[in-house]
Amino acid sequence: MQNNDDSKDGEKPLTAPLSRRSFVAAGSAGLATVALRGIASAQTPAPASDPPPAEKAAETVIPQYRPPVSDPGPINATLLKMNPSANNPPPTDHGDTGPIWYSFNLSHRREQPGGWTHQVTERSLPTSTDIAGVDMRLNTGAYRELHWHTAAEWSFMLYGNARISVLNPDGTVFLKDVSRGDLWYFPAGYPHSIQGLEPDGCEFLLIFDQGEFSEEDTFLLSDWVRHTPPDVLAKNMNLSPASVAKFPNHDLYIFPGKVPPSLATDKESVGGPAALSPTSFSFNMMGMKPAFSGPGGSAIVVDSRSFPVSKTVASALVTVHPGAMRELHWHPNASEWQFYISGQARMTVFITPSQARTMDYHEGDVGFVPLMAGHYIENTGNTDLVYLEIFRAPEFIDFSLNNWLRHLPPEMVSAHLNISADAIRRIPSQKNAVLI
């Protein structure tokens, strides 16, 4: 990883397009999937030759899927087409891992005059006790009103442009314009705002480091002032009763506003350089050199080592090319919360004892992997798969199955897997993140 000075010339393209999801197009197909909650840098070398006959005899051939079973009752064909792995799982699935899938397309969307928002929390994905997510849209000029949270807020810009502000305890303020692929992080309790900019506002993913967190439960400026006696407000702010009487008598939340002046003008209006925060609360993720890049795809990792203010959230933006997969691995320090940006995928999650679950994922879906659980993510489409791996942790850490096996004495691996030394040498010896 490399340092990032949080500056860029224009908008840098993502490794794959960040498409805006069509929630109308999801329609009945998206709503139907609610039923699933209940049931819910090197290319791998090709083998030099076939395994010897003795080794072939020792291998067990497992079909990828069982033959479809008879189901004479009513079915939702659209639902089954979206997630075949739920209804016709591979024979390696077993037991009950708990839910590992949900979708923003199923979440109630709160419509506001200036945009909309919907969320996936522990209520809809009960296994995710550490992280909650919000997908929010602001129209041009619209504000997510001044507020603060009990949880820290991490964000990934999905579309458009926004201006963010956050106040430090010492009174200095951070002002920044962010665009597609940028991050921000606001510590718990730090007051902040977000405003959509030209030409078409913005859409962003918000991550909170509390699974039960709800975007509905924030400390809003409008809510506070309407629940404080007017005479107290007037005394505190040195305002006349007439001025206080103009304060809003309802929550603003997401509301229309005028496009602000230039960032330079706003910085000057708050007091110039002396009033500006010495700490950066935003980060140009797309300016990072990928931690891994190879024929199968790439992974950009951002955590507290590269973005120091982000002390409770680590992340990776992963691109998996068609036919490739995120290698078998696990994370020792946090569960994994995933957001699928584009493409389609299949993931199997393995937990102890002897439990495994396979699900399919599409744009707008959320995946979940419990702490320590082994898993892979395979691109099952014909376009790039792009998704976020997000962790409630200061650092991104993973272990590769291949890397582990290749750093053990061959006779130890052979004793466990019943394969020859020649076969063991075919296993990639380094972490590849994405294999093809």
C-alpha cells in the first residue's frame, strides 16, 4: 500500500463501472427474494500432467450441483432464477450457518423531498451484529441535515459528487468535495453534514460500526431545536424570540437546498486556513495502488494504516474478472460485510462444525461472513464483479488456504489431503487474492 494525499485531478475511473441500480426494474423479482431470508502476482499454473493413477483413485469426484428434485407445488420462478444456489445447493452444503444474504432492494425506502435512503441492519440480517449499512441518494443541492451518531460512519461514494463537513472537538472544521470511489470516515459523536453537488447529486454507501444501528436514530439539529424551550434557545444563541420562532418545527433529515459556492469560498467563509482541520476525514480510494493485481482481478485495501482516521473500519474494493474467483481464505480479526456493486457472484461460507451455505449475489445485495469462517467469492457472470469487503477492525487481515498449505512440510499436507508431492507443488505458494 502507498500513502494517499487525498488529492486528485478530476474523477478517476473505477476498475469496473459503478452502475446505479434500478430499484423499479428490481420490482417483483427483488420483493420476491424476501422469501430467501427464511432459507436464508500470479495466475494459478495449469497442471503439467494428469495425476498418477494411484492419486486419481484416491480422489473423490463431487458433482457441482445435485440433480433438481421434484417440486410439484407452487414456485416463484423469478426468485429461483435469481438465487439457484439457495433452492438447489451444491451437495457440499450442510447445516445452518445463519443468514449470509440480504438485499437493499428488499429494504423499505424512505422518500424525502431531497432524496431517499434505505438500510440493512441487524434487524434484517441478524448475523451481522457489528455492522449496519445505509444506501442514500441526495439530489443536486440537497442536504443530509446537520447531525451526529452514536456509531462511527464510514462511506464509499457510489455515484456523483458531494460536499462533506465535520467538526473537530477543537473547533476546526473539515470541508471537502468527494466523488465516485472516494471514502470518508466520521468518528462517533462528531457533527457532520453531506450535500449533493452538480450535475446530478450523489449516491453513497454508509457503514456504521454497530449492527443494531438505525439511520432513523440520529441526533438531528432540527429535532434538537424543536425539543428545546424557545427562551433557552434565544438565551443560548443570543437570538431574538422572533428569530427562534423561524426554526423548523419538524425533522428536515434530507431536504432540498441551493448548490453551494466553490469549495474555496466555503473554506474562506468559515474562517480560512486557521479554522480548517489539520486531520483529513476523506480518502481517495481509487488513488491507491492495488494491494494485489493479476490476471484474475485486483484488490485495493484501505485501513487505518493508509487512512489513519478510520480506526474502526477496514475495507477492500475487489474486482474479479469473468471466470475468476476470490481465493479460499478467512479473516481472523472481524466478520466480513459485503456490498455488491456490479456483476454477479456465488459464495460458499464454511463454519464449524461442518456447516456450509452457498448463495448467489447481484447488484445491491449484501453478503455476510462470520468471524473466522472460510469462504470464496466466484464471478458467475460475463462481466467484471466489483464488490466491497468491509470489516469492523482497524486493519485488513486475511489468511489464504493456498498460502498456508504451501508453507507446510509436503509430507504433512500429503497426510491430510492424500495427494502427492507433485500435486502439492501445483498449489499456488503466494497469496493471490483473486485467482483465475
